[in-house]
Amino acid sequence: MATAETDLLMEEMRQLRTDFGKISDTLINIAKQQTSEAAARANRAAEETWSDAKDMAKDVTKRIEEQPLKSTLIALAVGFLLGLIFSRR
């Protein structure tokens, strides 16, 4: 009788090992999927940010072309102020 119980226990242990293997595989697949989705979201966010930066650069270029004198004076003023700030170190 002890042998039959031992055999049953051993079979249940084998089944548990199989079940834990399946659970492990499922968790690995979920982690891979989550990683792929996170990478895709990060990629989309980077593309949107890059697109926004290009749009802003085009807008600045357009404003400079529309008002070159004003743009030059602003650039000179900013350069002068930065020069004052950094020359006092």
C-alpha cells in the first residue's frame, strides 16, 4: 500500500513539474509581449517627439525668414547676455 501511495505521489510530483514548466513558459511569453508593447510605445513617442521638433524648427526658420532684422537683433541680444553670464565665472 505504501508503494502505491508513493507511486501516486511521484506521479503527482511529475505533473506538478510539468504544470510549473507550463506556467513558466506562459510567464516568459507574457513578459516578452509586454516588452514588445513597451518598445513599440517608446518608439511611437520618440517618432512623435522628433516630428514635433522638426515642426518647431520649420516654424522658427519661417519666422526668421519673415523677420530677419528682428531675428538678428534677438540673436545678438541673447549672445550678449550669454557672454555676460559666462564671462563672470
